[in-house]
Amino acid sequence: MNRQKITTTPSGIKKIALIIMSIWSILLGACAQSTFTNVDVNGFEKAIKNDSVQILDVRTSEEFAEGHIKGAIQVDVFSANFLVDAESKLKKDRTVAVYCRSGKRSANAANQLTSKGFKVINLEGGIMAWIANKKETVK
């Protein structure tokens, strides 16, 4: 078996590294998750005062019935048809202000919605933070 030793000059190594880094950047850009904006209670309240913003509660129907933000549309993020239901009730040309109980489910929903082209803001801390800040809810 004839073995050949491969030698690379420092400039050759730099070129290879540059090519690898370029490919890596392209791959990361293509695979990057959709983004949404997290806002605190005051930012959320300011956003939903705009009539064009859609308010989305992604908790269960039972949680929604216990109290929700006025004007909210309810679509359970754990429903098998979440995206289909959300897309049928929401308009893509309007911002979606999403919340849940603590902010975790709504972050999940926000990722799903942004992957479908929605512009989304997420309430950090969910309705628990909203209530803790003495903001209004309705039943």
C-alpha cells in the first residue's frame, strides 16, 4: 500500500477554514428558528391597545373560562389542530400578542406561528404576571 503524506501550507489551511466557516454560516442561517419578541406586562399592555393587534390565549378552554385578557381569542396550543385552528382565526398581516399561564406554552405557540409567517409578541410570565401587576381580566 502506497501512502502519501498530505501537507498543507498555512494559507491553504486558512482557505479551508474559511470555506468551512462559510458553509457553516449558510447552514445555520437556513436552519435558524423563527423569532418572536418577548415583552413584559407593560410592553404587552401597550401593544394590545393597538386595534390591529390580535390577542391570542393558548391555554385550555377551562383556563380561559377562569379569566382572560379582554378581547382574547382562545386556541389551545396542545390541541392536535393548533396551527390549523390558529391560522383560521388569525390574520397574518396583523401582529399576534400571545400569552398562556406562565409564558412557556405561549413561547412554543409563538415559535409555531412565526414559522408560518406571523409576527408575534409573547407575554413574559403569562397571565400570572399580568394578574400580579393588577391588570384587568374578564370571564
